[in-house]
Amino acid sequence: MKEEKDKISLAEMEDGRSGIIDSIAGGRNLVKRLADLGITRGAAIKMLRTTLFSGPVQVEVFGSRFVLGHGMASKIIVIPDER
Amino acid sequence: MSGEKKINIVLAGQGNTGKSSVFNFLTGLHQHTGNWAGKTIEKLEGTLYYRDYTVDVLDLPGIYSLTTLSVEEVISRDYIVTQKPDFVIDIIDSTNLERSLIFTLQLLELECPVIIALNMIDLAKKKGIEIYHGRLESILNVPVIPTVASRGRGLTDIIDKVIEQKENKPSFRPPGYGKEIEECISQLTSMMDGLDIPYPKRWLAIKLIEKDTDIIKLISRKAPEIAVKADELGKQLEEIHGHDSGLVIADERSHLAAQITREIVKMTPHRKMSMNERLDLITTHKFAGYLIMVLILGGMFLSVFSFGNWLSSALEPVFRGWHDWWNESIGITFLATIGWSAVEGVLALFQIALPYILPFYILLYILEDWGYIARISFLMDKFMHKMGIHGKGCISFIIGLGCNVPGCLSCRIMETKRERFITAVLVTLVPCSAVSVIVFGLVGKYVGLAWAFGLYIFAMIVLFIAGKLSSKLLLGEPVELIMHMPGYKTPHLRSIMVQTWDALKEFVYIAAPLVIISGVVIQAINLAGWMPAISSFLNPVTVSWLGLPSITGILLIFGILRKELILVMLAAYLGTAEFAEVLTESQMITLAVVSMFYVPCVATISVLWNEYGWKKTMVIVVAEILFAILLAGVVKRVLDLVL
């Protein structure tokens, strides 16, 4: 098992880094909406782009690219892969 | 005609899967649009005559899932369940198989006959994704047809398949989920015998476990014991899976989709980055991305405006010729002049539509088809959030710079009512091409270009503050951006033409009635000789507060029709186009500021009315008139100190 401290929010991930989604700390509607896109617990996620001043992030999940608002990204908890 | 054999099919799919290309290819010119009953969401229908069949095609709104979250989704799901179309054509993006399959699984849960179109199969191949569609067919037990909708490939195969399947009814079974979930589902369905609800039982059970609010409400009303049981089973599932039972099925679907994808796809990894991926990296870059955006949008406006100015000055003498002909052949009587003002209303629409809106739309849809517009939403999201809306709203602003009418219409892409409304209000403050004619023709020419650009920056600041205010005033949570980022692809002429044509048609249909009627009314007031009375009635505002010549009262009334009329009429009333002789610099800037904000033009009012009802529209109109007068008066006083 991973240590608690290894978990970070998606919003904190650097460009190019990937990891596995550990949990999504949001309301059911949000979690469902994300799950419909394949963004769900256990999915591999890769950070493609972050923007200045904590703007939205661009991520890749199962080969599809999505843009997520910053608030949403900070609710997605990720266990980053070892570098 | 042998058209007695009727089939009706609906097209369903997530955004960016090429659904509209399929629709346009199949129905061509036999299309009609309307609204879904009681909703401002567009309903697209068309007809295809193929072999002996009349195939009615309905394009469902682009949706991401069939869980009740937005109006579009509810419309689609209810339509499929209650209208029972012969076939649902599920259009899948082959390059994003997994995401699309989640949606497909939800469709299959609705127990409707599905045919899958594996669209953009050529792009998938280019990306090194090989799909064994035969395997998908046998796993899901539905027909699968590879297509390239943008080139029309494979689309008649779909219809062939529809006809074939129509004649020998296929067997059907929805995909199964994990054992304990199926157990819960069958416990619930066994309680539903004799329940009078149009939805499939298994689907109802799934929705109950997913805690779909609408369905729980429905079931609690008709058979409360089932809702209680579902709640109980949900708690059991929660214990097994360790998290919210509402999500167990969503999880299950995405795992099933992942599993299916693994079985049917062979990936050949790329050795190097493709051209398009590199393009994506540059255009979304922290710094370079913004620079490129400014260049692209700047280039776009520059070319639209130079083309527009050229064409509109070329059209001017033509229309004047027609007016002369009208006067000569019908004579200058009260009725003839009124009649001409109706004709002029129509001409005016074309005078905006042809030189400005048409080229603007063509360029916009090229960018859209190419995939760039989504990048703008991404880059601008943070900034737009400061105004209480998310990145997609930026697109409406950009369109609004061309013309506020399509700008307001494009607000439909926003997810919630609140965001649609805020965005639409803000769009009416965006200086459109007609306002630009005033700003550059008056301020740019006689006061200096720097002042003209300064006014644009001023408009942006006003827009920003208005955004902040309206997002504070209108209660509700701002929605966060979730958007699929399409890959870049070569734009297709056909789909660009179709989209441009549709948008142009919509502009004319919505705007025409009010533009013509108000044109006639204002002309009648003018002919009755009431204008001087009205303008002196407005004197306290125009002369005392704004320091403008008295005749601007008349101009501002005509400006409601089309804002550039302010400039045209000014020249006509003064008998000179040398405005510097009659207006001071301060007066020009003040007039430009009033024109920018004072009232959305009649065409824009028509759209607001159409989309948001007359009450909200009147509030916007009155508020903006008061605001513009107040603002311009303040500007004048500041200018008097500076100049």
C-alpha cells in the first residue's frame, strides 16, 4: 500500500507526469460525470498541460484528452507513478 | 410513391464524434429544425429516401452520458424510451473507443436496438489503433460498421444494415455487470411486475442503484417499497465495494469498457510524435499558446473587417440604386416610403450578413473543425472564471465581436441556464462589427487610432466588471469546465459549408421579423414628423447630460435598428461626412461610448426574447440604456478635464 503522503491532487501534478486515480473527493454528480468520461478510481491519468495562475489542466485518460477546471482537478486524488 | 415503408432512426453519440457529419450526409437538404417541446434546445430532423424506404432521421443533442444531469441528456433518454425509434445509431469516435463505449453501454441498458458506427476509423488507423470490429460485434451482440463520416464512407452501409435488421428482428441482450450487481438488479426487477412505467425494468433497477434522483422520485411515487428495497441493496453494495453505491455501476461500466477495448484493439505504438500532437503542444503552451491565439484571432478579425468594409461599400451604391428605382417607379408617397423601409429592413440584414457574418462564420467553423476553438476555451478558462462562467463562454464573446446575434445564440453551449443567461448578457456588451464601424469611422478617423483601440480596452474592462457583477447577482454555483479536447484534424469543406449555412439561416429567421417591423414603425414616426419632438424630449439626456447635439436623440433611436445607422444618419442629417466640422473630439468619444453599450440592436433583442422570454429581455434592455447613459456622461466629464 502507498503511504498517505504519496497521494497528491491532480492539480498539483507536473506536466508530463502520470499516475493512478485514487479517489475523487466530489459530489455524486461530479463523480458520475467524470466516470462517464472514463475518469474514475483506478484509471491511469497523465498530466499533459497545466496553465498559469492555477487555470484548467489538460489530461489524458485512456488515450482521450480532456480539459478540467482547476477546482475539479484539485478534487481528483492521484497516486503518482515512480519517476 | 413507394414510400409507405417507413423507418425511423435516431443518431446518438457524445460530442466530437462526427455525428453532425453523419446527419448532414444522410439527410442533405431534407432537413428541418425546430425546438424540443417547451425547451430552447434545437431539434434536428431530416429525411432520407433510400431504395424503397423513407428513413426519418433524428439527431439527438450531443451528450456525454445518459445519467440525468443536463436537459439534453434527459431529452435524449426520454425520446429513446418513449418514442421507441426503430434503431439508434450510436456514433463512436474510434480514436477514443473506451470513452465512447461507456456511452454505448448506457444506450444498451435502455434496451433499444442499436447499430454502432465506428466513426473516424481512418484517423484511428493513422494513430496506430487497429480495431477488430467483428469482435466488438460478437461481444456486444449488435451490428458494428466502420465509417468515415466526413467523407461519407460506410454511411449507406448503416442504412443497408438498418433495412436488413428491420426485416428480420434481431435478438437482443444487454451487457451484464458483476455478479453481485446483477443479483441486486434481478431482485429489483422481480418486484416490478405490473408497474406502469414506460422505461425498461432492468434499466430502472440500474438507475435506482445509481441513485438517479428523477427515477427515485418516479418510483417512490408509484411503488415506494421498491425504492426502499433499492436503498437497502445499495447499502449492501456499499459494504462490498467500500464506496458509494451510486458509483458502483459507473465504475463497472468503465471497467467493462476498458476490458472490451483491450479485447478488440491492437495498438501499434508511435515511434515519434505526430505533427498534430506537436501542434497541440505549442497551441496550448503557457506563453506561446496565448501569443498564437492573439495572432490567429487578430488575423481573423483583420481579414473579416477589411473584407466586410470593402463589400459593404460595394453594396451601398447597389442598394441606393434600388432605392432610386423604387422612388422613380412608385413615387414618393407616405405608403411608398413605409414600404421601402420594410424592403430596407431585409436589405439591411443582408448588408450585415453578407459582408461580416458570412466570412466570419466561415473562418470560425474552419477553426472549429480544425479543433482550435477548444484550445481557446482551455486557454481562456481561468480568465473567464473570474466572470463567473467557464472557458467555453469565450467562444460566444468571439462570435459576438462579429455580430451579437449569433453570439447570443451560441450561448447554448453553456451547460446550465444560469451560465447561458450570464453569457448572453455579457455578449450584448461585446462591441460587434456595426459598433466597430462607429468606433473606427468616428473616433479612429478623427480623434486617433489609439483612442479607438483604447475604447476597445475600455469595453473589455466594462465587460469584465459586468461579468463579476452578474455572477454575484445571479445566485448559483459556477459550473466547472469539463470538456473533451479533440485532436487537430484537416477541416472538411462540406461540414463547414453546412454549419455556416445553418447559422446564417438562423440569423435571418430570428432577426428578420423584428428588424422589419421596427424599421417600419420608426420610419412612420419619422414621416409623421414626430422626430424633432422626440429629440427635444430627449434633450435633457443628450444635450444637458451628454453634451451632444440635439439630433443625436434621433440617431440613437435609429441606431436601435442597426448601430452603424448612427453614423450613416449623422452624415445624412448634417449633410457632410466630415464629422470633425460638427463634433468635438470629446463629443465623438462620448457618442461612441453611448453607441457601444446603450441597447442591443433589434436583431439581438429578438434573440434574447426568443431564448429567455420578454421579461428578462426588457430588464436587460432598460438596464443597458440607463447604464450607457450614466457611463457616457461620466466619460464626457472625465474627457472635459483631460482634453
